[in-house]
Amino acid sequence: MSLKTLSEFNWSVMTPEFIILGVIALLTLLDLFLPKRVDRRILGWLSIAGIVAAIIALASLLGTEPTSILYDTFTLDMFGKAFKLLLLAGAGLVMFLAVSYDAKDGMEEYRGEFYYLFLTALLGAMFMTSSGDLITLFIGLELLSISSYVLAGIKKHNLQSNESAMKYVINGGISTAITLFGMSYVYGLTGSTNLAEIANKLSAVVDGQQAYLLGIAFLLIFVGLSFKLASAPFHMWAPDVYQGAPTPVTAFLSVVSKTAGFVIVIRILISVFYNAAPSGDGSSILFKMHDYLAFLAAATMIIGNVVALKQTNIKRMFAYSSIAHAGYLLVALTTLSANLIFSVWFYLLAYMLMNLGAFAVIQVVTEKTGSAKIADFAGLYRRSPVLAVTMGILLVSLAGFPGTAGFIGKLNIFVGAFYGEPHYVLASIMIAATVVSYFYYFGVMTQMFFRPARDESKFNLPFGIIVVLIVAVVGSVLFGVAPNIALDFLNKL
Amino acid sequence: MSSVPASAFLALALILFCIGLYGALTKRNTVIVLISIELMLNAVNINLVTFSKYGMAPSITGQVFALFAISVAAAEAAVGLAILISLYRTKKTVNIDEMDTMKN
Amino acid sequence: MMENAWLIPLFPLLSFLILLLFGKRLKEASAYVGILLTLASLVFSILVLFERFSEPTYITKFNWLTIGDLHLTAGFEVNQLNALMLFIVSLVSFLVHTYSKGYMNGDERFPVFYAYLGLFTFAMLGLVISPNLLQTYIFWELVGVGSFLLIGFYYYKEEAKAAAKKAFIMTRIGDVGLFIGMILLFWETKSFEYSAIFAAVDAGAISGTMITLTAILIFIGAVGKSGQFPLHTWLPDAMEGPTPVSALIHAATMVAAGVYLVAALFPLFAASKTALLTIAVIGAFTAIFAASIGLVQTDIKRVLAYSTVSQLGYMMLALGSAGYVAGVFHLMTHAFFKALLFLAAGSVIHAVHTQNIEEMGGLWKKLKFTGPLFLIGTLAISGVPLFSGFFSKDEILIAAWEGGHPILFLLALIAAFMTAFYMFRLFFMVFTGEARGDQKHVHESPNNMTYPMILLGVLAVIAGYVNTPWFGSFLGDWLVDGNPALGHGHIEGPIWIMIAATVVSLAGIYFAYMMYYKRSIARNTISGTGDTLHTILLNKYYVDEFYQLTVVAFTKGLSYFLRFIDVFLVEGLVKGVVGIVQGLGRTGSKMQTGQVQTYGAVAFIGLALLAVIFALTGGYLR
Amino acid sequence: MNLHAVLTILVFSPLLGIVILAFMPKQAEKLIKVVGLLATVPALLIAIAAYLHFQWGKDLADFAVSTSWIQFRGMGGVPEPFFSVNYELGLSGFQLVLVVLTAVVATLSALAAAKFVKKEWKGYFMLFLLLEIGMLGVFTAENLILFFIFFEITLIPTFFLIGKWGYFEKEKAAYSFLIYNGLGSAVLLIVIMILFGKTGTTNIEMLTKIIADPSAPLSGDLKLGLLISLLIAFGVKLPIFPLHSWMLKVHVQAPPSVVMIHSGILLKIGAYGLIRFGMGIFPEQFKTLATLIAILGVVNLLYGAFLAFIQTDFKMVLAYSSISHMGIVLIGLAAMNEAGVQGAIFQVISHGLISALLFFLVGVLYERTDTSLIENLGGIAKGMPIAAGFLLAGAMASLGLPGMSGFVSEFMAFLGLFKELPWIAAVGTIGIIMTAAYLLRAVLGMTYGKAHREFTGVLDLRGVELIPVGVLMLLIVLIGVFPSVLSSPLQTTLETIMLGLGG
Amino acid sequence: MTFSGEFLAFMGIALVAIIGGVLLLNLTKVVHMVVALIFTFVAIAGIYVLLSAEFVAAVQILIYSGAITIIMLFGIMLTKHDDENEPKTGKWRKILVFLGIVGFAFAVYIGIYNFNIEQVSTALHENNTMQIGKALYSKYIIPFELTSVLLLAALVGSIILAKNEKKGADNE
């Protein structure tokens, strides 16, 4: 094993990560040394600035050829760039929510930590997008997880927050163990952690038992990772955690964390299992597992949408909704169509916009009313037409109506489901589930637009919220009307 | 050559994994639940180290992976315990079945 | 002139439109608009009629609706029958317009009445000049609407409302027959044109069954419109309308449309023995059936209504017995004397403000014009020799006999007897004897009511002479001219038929005289009040009740049954599906217990299940 | 002359109104109403101009527009898009008449809304205009995806219009509407996607061509399945028994101006879809199903009629009558010949006008008397003779009185079916009688008879209210008397359809 | 299979590990459970030695048997706990989980029961620590550094969450 010296590598491809890392270090120090009386919000703005800088850095890297350094422990390819951009944008928007978040219940003193833990989580997620090595993927995943655990429980004196963190960490631990258990078998069958090498080795697996073990490993990894996706069967933590965590954290979990989950799932699915253990007819283990994936996707969509019907808490409802969306995305994964990455990426983009926008509204409303009941949205149209209409547009997008990005996202997945080998059943379940989702999305609409308000007090919208709302609405509509702005961008990468 | 087959180590790992899992899913004390999770991760490490010696292409990587896993597990344990303590302050219990203020 | 015949229906339409838009402002002057415009129609009609005596049939048409390769046309035709009908309709209409000015005087919806009359006249005139079945059908329906509106003119009366509804729906049942027949014919001939249909029938292009089927279907339309059994019940009820309307629509014109339709399509019917027989049987049966009901009715208008039904049955009998000329001839004479009778009855009602003949009596002296005119009408309808009805009824009896229907002939003869009897019963009860009701303010009607009656009275007497065994059958010859399919202009029959007809009519009059004038025969000689027969007749054989219990009840029952399906099955299914989804949601919700270990357990058990399935399905062996 | 932008302007002209309204103060009631009304006028004028354009013998193809819009590409920068949707609008004769109908009814409905809507005019008109965009788009789209998009766009504003401005059970009705139609459109989307998967295109014309080609990669069974799915998808909209229950709720609960649109146009999308896609794309299979469709049509016709016969609420009568009348559309389609199809299309237009008229009148009655129950309304002819007159005229039009549009369509539909399936048609004619029975029962029940004392003082139709009824009545009579105003644009469409059927 | 010393050692260590695990599940006192688990952890270290992973074994002793067990004990002591360690509810869950585990173990076991790849001699035991060090600091430098961030996050997180503020102090 001869190593090149570290300096020979093209470290510049890691600029965005370095920027985030730098900001983390800066914030840690600032938080330590700044006098107590300084409003820690400044740190939040700083981290936004950092994220913007990272986006700019990434943008400048967009043109570079796929580069990998250190035996693929870091690679910057088209996939990495595309999803990293999503993660950065999502995290940036979440930061806007975070700076507008009213700190209480024991997190007053930890605003600084609040911000930079987001960044560490983001950093973990970013590494997940750009890694060709199981170990880096795993560490990135855990960095994201551990930061999220802390974030969920950061309202120290709030029982729900504590509880949500506890639930998160326990389920997270189990999922980590399961994932890792699966990875260990993959390692065992190949003797490597490098994804490319693994794929290479696995495509040569012909022995029946090894293939079997690989199948088990696949199931272990997939189920373990479904924790991050909040998809069946590892979905049940989501409602409780979403409900208890501070709203920006919930938003982060439902958007950035989920995106990262899909990143790692796609990475592993595509690079590792796509050609693994091909049988005589050339179909790899991934295609053999197709029915399992389809089943899980269907179960996820059905559970998410159906249980959401019964929710009275808006954050819980959105948890189920996010489960449902994970299900739609799994459909794309299941079908493995040629536009898989496009459709997942676009859907996640749309989902990020509409979900973050919705969480911005939820944050404003819940902070004002002090509870997160759906009934608290009653008469929102009277109290704040802008907020209500914004929420309305976002809900329409979540429900997947045309004219919004949500529709194009679903359409994209749908096209994939019917291109080549059609997946009638899965697609039908998806669309039926979508119709079921009308019930609860429009239930919120009903509250906002049809019901009288309990009190008529108005809202004042913090700057951060306004930014998020504008981005979310403009984005949702723009990508709904002219989706090729985004798709062509992705295509050029 | 070793006289102990690789499958023996793997089986041991599997047994420990299952014990850990059972503990994590049934024990009432949260500390024990956290510890059970650690046991599961340990089982994984046995796998990794086994494969590092007896795997398809034996290499040091398995041991390195195990080390990473150990550090992550430690961090997770620490955070888990911290969360538990924070929860204990508000709720005064470590019984996992009493953490059900949030449900449908 | 004939090329301008299309203007004839348009004058009343113009009247309708003007009165609809400006009626409120014109008020009483509305009458003049209506009268003048119908007069114009009348004048044109007369001109056309006279021109048609010397000129051949005139047809013109234009493309109305294109359906792919099919071009449906509209246009107008002036043949003998049309020309005659134009004259009859426009004449009666004009007279009724005039008469109504007096009769409807003071009604707050006076202009509306004239508007409706205009609409009806337009439709009726349109009907009679239609050159094709489709157009006929269109006006056929419009006529129905005009009738409907006029029956329901006193909209605030529940009876009027019910009668209007009944009239419309019952005639529509018949119309559907016509509708189907017309469409079936169309697909046989690819045309609605009468000429094309006749040509196809002539050429034998249509199978015999199809001819019979379509002919009977079309006849069903006629049954509805002309109040033939079993769709006759609406016509007596239609007397809820103002009396001039009854005269115009339910005596002279619209109800005769059924007869007209059969006449217009006569070559089709003639091609099917079965169809003709059906018509004859229905006609004869209706004639005697309605006449028997007429024997006991006490409402002056209802008696006349049943007599109309009965007379229409006569006409059908004539047509069914291949007596084309007889049918049309009776149609014409009947139009005059029945219109006269109705107008006279209206005049009576106008005077005494009641329609119940039990409350009248002794009006002969008080109504100097009305009485004699009514008598003329009664004589005409009774078939007393020298009056118009005598000649036409005679033709019918001959046709029935010569057509080979002795039983039907007998029925017709009995019906003739009954007609004479109940008509004179009516006459004697109304005009002779003691005044039975409050008659203090009884006075003769104004001139604009009496003049039309006088004109009709004259026609009721002389109209028969256009077609007599003695002075030549001018009308008949002209009607069938150039159309051998229509039969002969005059059918020679044995002389005893004429004598028999005279005898029965005189006998009827005699019995009525004895019973209601002389009172030497007790009124309950045959069957008195309370007797079964009397009750049955009084209740019109319970046909209405029968329908109520069968058709109406069935419809309602079916409706409620369907509602049951709608509410429980269709909605229930939906509720079921929603319930399942909701139930799933509830179950899913319940599983969310807040127990974090449960969550983990679910995830793990899910994994275990997948793994076990994977193991068992032999992912192992491949 | 370059007319390619015309359709885009036509479809999106209401957007201008939405934008203007968005910046207007909520309280400016009068101004909002005026803007809302005026915003529907450009579309109306363009639609009429397009109609005249046709009647002056020019080609409707002048209006067609097609630009690339959405492309989904596969991995690896393949130049050929994997899936592409073009922005394609076009106008055939059939579409033209529907666009004109939409524009007319929309304007009249806006007028009605100015009258009936009592609150939150701004929101109402913005949603209403959005709805109009959707409807115009549906009828001009030349691409299935585009059609679907516009189709779905109509759902949201309608949901709100019903749910916010409706009567007591408005929310339930709105949900019913949303879910049923959502399911319908879901099925539609699946069909579209399968078609795309099999043929690689969603352009209607190309699809028709490809599928007509016997070498197309679609088995007969699949095509039959797709057609049945389409029947379900559009059957919800039309509605076909037993998919109708949502529509009853909507008709009863929605505000009159919305029901005018809903019954007048939205239901017609179902018929349009069936004709354009069901019959247009799958003519062979349509033939196979003709008997079934005929039976469905007769069931619809009779089911609606019999149920309408016992309703106590006039709105319910009209709702069931809509079901009944849509049966005639099916009857006409099942005939599969020129007469039948033309009858079906005529019925679409005719019912659009008639139901708009009747629902407007119901709205007026409800506004004046606070009831639409037949027994509560008896005798209003006394106090409201004009309204009663129009009501009666509307009922006559609805029951197929010659001289009005309803007759022509009914006649042609039956004419067509009698040629192909005379027995089924014969059963269907019972519907003609029942229609008369239930309409007269209801309308006479309301207008004739003894007047309720409390209604003697109510106001008759007046002023601006006469415009919608007058215009609609005029059109109804115009079509009834001169059906060629409608039939001439339809001939080319019919030819195309018949060509497909004949092939 | 011969009963070599290595095999006996393996059996003994494995037995200890499993007994430790079983005791974890069956003991009632929390402290006892943790102590039982220490045996398991130490036994696992022994397994590592058998597998020529001395460095990992050392780390195992240090981190698991040492650090983690100790903080767990701290955790136990910082919190009150009742020794009766049976959840009140969830009998069904236990059964189901048990069944699940049996099924899962069965399914995985099928995959590994004769997973015997031809063994090649390795040099893992030679300079084991150095090999690991080389790999960590060259090939895996990125995850290694990332781990430092992870530990930082965990550190900060643990501190802020577990830190005893004035407000909570009187409750202790």
C-alpha cells in the first residue's frame, strides 16, 4: 500500500465542507468568548452567511469534472453536487427558521449551540453526499444523527422535547446497529469499504449462500436506513419526535435529514447493489429485492396518508405527511427507472420548498398560540391572509396539484413508474394515497379559510420567516410552472 | 490456520446482536436500553473484526471500521445518557414506558 | 299565394312575441293585435285554399340540420289536406280570438291569454303545413305546450295545475310513440319527408312488420293527442282551461291533430291491415266508451268534452275503415259544430257563472242568441238530417260498413244514439224547464261573442253540403285527387245505413225529450243515481283511479325504491370505503402508543418478517 | 395573420383579473365585482371572435400553438428527453363550441356572482377566474398532460368556492367534490401514464395515430382496460351512476353562481373527455363497449328521472335531472354514429345552457324566499311572473321541447341509438316521459297553485338579473331553431371521429 | 474440527460473552446488569485477540469495559430507579419481539452457518497498531477528522443537555 502524500490531493473540491467546518469552529469559539449579553442570533446570521458562502463555493465547483480524493473517501460527482446543493439550500432555509425561533424552555442559553449543531449535522449530511466509502458514509450519517439527537432535545426544560430526543436516540441507536450489522456483512463479502470496489467484487458473486447473505445484508441496511427516511417499517418515531422537537429542528429532520437519508440509500443501492450477484438472466440482487422495496414503499404511503387523517396536531400531521412523501420517493427508488436520480432530486427539491414553507407557517402559528393543534389554524385567513394564502399554496403543492412543484415531482416519479416495465399496482397505490392526502391537507385549508377565528389578533412575521415563505412559494410555483429551470440545471451538471 | 471457523464468530456476533436487540426492545430501564444498544454495536464489531481476518479479502479495514464504530457508539452512548439525564430532570423517571406524553 | 303560405303561421307567432314583450303595456289592446294577426292568417289561408283548388301541391324546403351525410330539412307543403286544415284552424282561431275579447274581458292576465293563443295558433298552423314528420313532431309538441299553457291559464287553481300537468304528460306518452315510430321510419327510409316515406312504402322497401310497427307507434301519438282510449283522460280534465280555449284546442284543432296525423300519413297506414284495424277498433271503442260516460256527466263542458272524445273516435273509426274522406270530412264539420257548441257553452257559463247543468235550466228565453245556436250545434252533432254532422257521420257509417266491420258499425250506431241522447239531455237541462240556480243577472253575451257563434252556426249547418250523396262529393274528390292511395272521394253505401242513422239519432232525441223535457220517462228508468252502472259511468269507468293505482303508484314506488338504493347502496358503498380508510387510520393511530420500544419493535419485526420471507422464498437458492 | 398567441391569451386572460384583484382592497365591493366581471370579458370576446373566424370560413388550425415545455431527461446527459410535454393548445370545432359555452357561462356566472355573493368578493372572484382559466385550458389543451393539469386546476378553486360560499353543508360537499374528482383524475393520470409508457407521447393527435396503427404495442385487452378506466375517470365527472353522489351534494350546497359553472361546464368536461379521448383514441374498444355504455346511459337517464320525481328540494330535482340528462350524452355516444355523437355533443352544450339558466333562477328564488323546497314555494307565479315564466321555459327546454336546444340533442341521440340498439333506446324513451313528469311536477309545484301569502311581496326578476336569463334563453332557442349554428363547427370533428370508428 | 487450544479459548470466551448477555436480560438489579455486561465486553475483547486484533481489543477494554460502563453507572446513580425491572405493559410485544428475533436469527443464520471462505494467512497481527495507524492517518483521514467533529458535537451536546443548571439544581 503506497500512499500519495496528502498534499497531492485536490483538496479544493472540499471547499464547501471546509467552509462549513470553519464556520463551526468560528461559532464554537465565538460562542465561548462572546459576552453573555450579546444576542446569539448573530451567530445564526453568521451560519447563514457560511452556508451561503458554501453554496457559492459549490457553485464555483459545479463545472469541475468528477473528482475523488483519498481512495474515494471523498468524491465530488454530479450526484454529490446536486444533492449537496439541496442540502445546503435546505439547511440555509432551516437556519432562517432557526434565527426566527423564539428560544425558551431551557434553550435560551444554548442558542449558539443550537446554530452550530445544525451546521455539524449539515456537515455530516454533506459528507454523505460526497463519499465513495462506507466508513465516511457511516461517519457522516452518525454526525448528522448525533447532532440531530441533541437538537431535538435542546429545549431542556420541555418534557416533550426531552422525550422526543430520547425516542429519537433510542430508535436511532437501534437503526445504526442494524445498518452497521448489514454493512458488516457487505464488508465481509468483499473485504472492502470502497463502494466502487464493493460493487466490482459483488458483481462477481455467484455463490448461492453469499448471494443470500447479501440479500439479508441488503434488507438490514435498507431497514436500518429507513429510519432516516422515516419510511416503513422504521417510521413510527417520526410523529413523536417531530411533535416534541423545536419547530426548526422538526423542519430540519423532515427535510435535510430525509434528503440525506435518500442520498445514502441511493448511493448504496446504486453503487453497491445495482450489479450485485447477477443471476443467469443478468438481474442483480437489487432487482430481486424489488418486491420488498415495492411493498415497503406501498406500506409507507398507505400508513403515512391514512394515519395522517386522524391527527389533530399539525406537527404530527406533517410527520405523517413526511412519511407519505418518503413513500412516494421510495416508489421512484423501487422503479429504478432511467430518471431515478432526476425524479428523486426534483421531488426532494420540491418537497424541501413546500415543507419548509409550511413549517415556517407552523412555527409562526404555534409560537403565537402556544399549541400546535390543527384547530389553531382556524380563521388564519382572517388573521393573516398572506400567511393563509401562502400556506394554501404550499399545501396544494404538497397535495400534488398542477401548477406547483409538488405536481411535477409526482409526475416525474410517475413517468418513471410507467416507463419500461410498468408498475401498475404501485403507481395506483401512490395515486390513491395522494387522493387520501387531499383529506388532511384540505382539512388544514378548511380550518384556515372556512372556519371562524378564535381570536382576531394579527401576526407579525420575522424577517427570517418572510424569507423562507417567499423562497418556498416562489420556488414551488416557479418549479411547478417551469420545472425545466431546475431539471436542465441538473442535466448540465 | 485457525481451527475456529469464521461462522462460529459470526454466530456469536449474531447471538449477541439478538440479545442486545431483545434488551433494547424490552427492558424497562432506559440505561439498560442504551447499554443493550451498545451490545448490538459490539456484535457488529465482532463481525467486522472477524471479516477483517477471515473475510473475502482480509484487510485491516475491518478493524479500522470497528474502531470508528466504537467511537461512534461511545459518542452515542454519551449523548443518549445526557438526554436521559435531561429527561430525568423534568420527568423524574428513567422508565422508558412512562415516556408517552406524545402519542395519537 | 301558396309560396307565401309559410307566412300564415308566422302571423300568430308575431302576435305571441309582441304580446310577450309588450303585453303589459298594451293591456286590453292586446286583443286587437291577436285578432288582426289571426285575421291576416285567415285571409292568407282562404287565398291559399282557393289557389290550391286549381294548382298542384306546393312543397319547398331548406336544410335545417346536418348530421354527417344526413341532411334534415325544414319547409312547408300545401296539399289538399293542409290547405283545408289551414283554413279550418285559422278560421276557428280567428273566431275564438274575437270571442275571447268578450269572454276574457277583465282578466288581469288578458295579454298573456292572447299571447298563449298566438303561440298555440302558430304551432297548430305550423303543424298542418309541415312537409315532413320531424317538423310535424316539432309543432306537434309545441301545440301540446300551447294547450298546456292555456289549460293551466288559471294557474292559481289547483285543478287547473293538475289538469295542465296531466294533459302534458299523457299526451307525451303518446308522443313518445310517435317519436319512436318516426325514428324507426327514418332509418328505414333515410328521410322524414312524407313523400319519401310514401314512395318507400309504395316501392315495398319497408317490410310489412316494420310498416305495421311504425304505423301503430305513430298512431299511439295520435291516441295521446286526440284523447283516444286509453289516453283519453286528460281531455275532460282539460276543461279547466278557459272555455274559448276548449273550443279552439280541445274541440276544433289540436285534438283533431291526431286524426290529421293519421290522415296525413294515410298511405302508410293503408299499407298495413293490422294498423288500420287497430285504429278502427280503438276509434269505435272510444266512440261508444266516451259517449256512455257523457250520458251522466253534469258539467256542461265535460259533457262536451266526452262528446269530443267520442266524435274523435268516430273519425278514427273512419280512417281505420279506410274512409279517408269520411274522417277528414267529419274532422271539418266537427270542428265547426263543436267549436260552436263550446262557444255557446262558454256563453252560457259567462251568463250563469256555473258549469253544472243541474243549476241551470230555462235559459232559452234569457239567451236569445245562444239558445238557438246551441240547438243548431246539438242538431248537427246528433246527426239530424240536413245538418252538417249528418252527412259526415253518414260517410263514416258507410265506411265502417263497407270496410267490413259490422260489429264496429253497430257500435258506431249505438254511439250515435247515445250522442243524440246526451246532447239533447244537455240542451233540455240547460235551456228548458225551470231555472234551478241563481239566474238574476243572466244576460246575453256581447256582440263580439255572439257574432263568431253565428258564423259557426251557419257553417255547422251548411258545411256538410260540400260532400253529400246528393249534390256530389266535391270535397272528397278534391281531397283524394292525384292520390289513389287515399281511396275514393265517395263511397257508395246501401241507403238503409242513412235511414238507420237518422232513426237512431231521432230516437236519441226522442228519449231525451221524454226524459228531460216532458219528464214522462223517469230519469232513473235505466239506471238511477247510486246504481252501479250510474256510478261507474259517473266515475268514468274508474280509468283515472286505475292509472293512479297502477302506473302512478308503480312510478312512485320505483322512485322510492331507487332512492333507497341511492341512499343506502350508493352512499353506503362510499361510506363503507371512507369507513375502511378511516378505520385503518384509527388502527394506525392506536398503534402509535408513545412507547418508543414499540416503535423499535415494529421496525424490527418488519425487518424480521422481510428476512424470514426472504429466507423462505429461497432467495437463497435462486 | 399570426394567430398562435390567441389561444394563450384566451386561456390566460382571466389571470390579468386575478393580478389586479390581488392588489385591490378587500372592501371595495363594487370595484371588485366590476373587475371580476370585466376580467371574463376578454375571453368571451376572443371566443366569439374565434367562432366568427370559423363561420367566415377560415381554418381553426390557425390557432394551434405548440412549444416545448417540460422535459424529463434520463441519466448521463442523453440528448433525447425521456419524457416531454409540449405546451400545445388548439381548437377544433368541438372545442370551439365548448370554449364559447365556457366563456358565455363564465361571464354570466360572474354576473350572477355579483348578485348572489354576499361576502369576500375578492377571494371569490380570484378563485372564480382561476377556475375559468382551468376550464378554458381543459377545452383547448392538445396534450393529455396539459389537459390533466388544467383539469386538476379546476378542482382547487371549485373546492373553495363550494366550501366557503356554499350553504349549510358546504364543507361536506366540497370534500365530496374534491375526493371524488381527485379519484377520477387519479384514474385519468394512470391512463395517461400507461399511454405514455406504451407510446412515448402524450400528444393527443399523435396518440390517436399511434394507437390506430395496428402494430402499436398495445394489446386489445389493455386498450379495453384503458377505455374502461377512462369511463370511470370521466364517469365521476359526468357523472355516471353509481359515481354520482358527490354531485348531488355540490348542486345543493354550492352557491348558485358556482353551480351554474359546475353544472354548466365542469360536468361537461367528463363528456368532452369521453368523446375526445375515449372515443377518439379507442374507437375500436368503444365499439366493444357500446352496448354497455348504452345501458349505462339508459340507467342514468331513468335513474336520475325517477329519483328526480320524488325530490322535495328543487335543487335536488335539478341535480338528479343533470344525471338524467347526462344519460342522454351516453346514449348518443353509444350509438357510435354521426347522429348519436352529434346529439351527445349538442346535449353537452344544451344542458350547459339550460342548467345554468335553471340554477340561476333557483339562486334568485332562494335569495328572495330563503327556500328552494317545492312545497314551500307554491304559487310564486303570482308574485314573480317573469321568474316563473322563465322557470317554466327552462323546464320546457330541459324536457326537450322542440324549438329549444334540448330537443335537438335528445332527438339526435335517440335517432342515433335507435339505429344501432333499438331495444335499449326504446327503454330509454321512458325517460322522455319521466322527464316531463318530474319537471312539471317540480316546476308547477313551485310556480302554479295557491300563492303563499308570505311571498306576495317578493320582487320579480329585474334589471341586471334579466341579462343572464335572457341571454341563456336566447341561446337555447337559437340552437333549438337553428341547430346549424352549432352543428356546422362540429362536422369536421365528427368526421374525424367517424373516420376512427370506421377504420 | 479439532479441539485445539484456540477452539477451547473461543468456546470459553464465547460462553462468557453469552452468559453475560443472558444475565443482562435476566437480572433484576440494574447495577448487576451492568456488571454482567462488563463480562461480555471483556469477553468480546478476548474474541478480538483471537482474531488478531490486539489494538481493537485494547480499545474495547478501555472504552466499553471502562468508559461506557462507567458513564452508564454514573447514569444509574444520577437517576432514581426502581429495581423491579419489568415493564407493566407489553407482554405481547415481548412475545412478538422474541418471535421476531427467533425468525431473524434463523434467517441470518442460514446465511452464515457455513460461511467459510478459504482462509488466507494474514499479517494482521504483525504490528497491528501500526497498520491501523497507517490506515487511519492516510486512507481514512477524512472520516477520522470527521469523527473529531462528531465527538465535538457529542461533547457539546452532552454537556448542554446534562449540565445541571441552577433551575434544576434544587430538584436533584
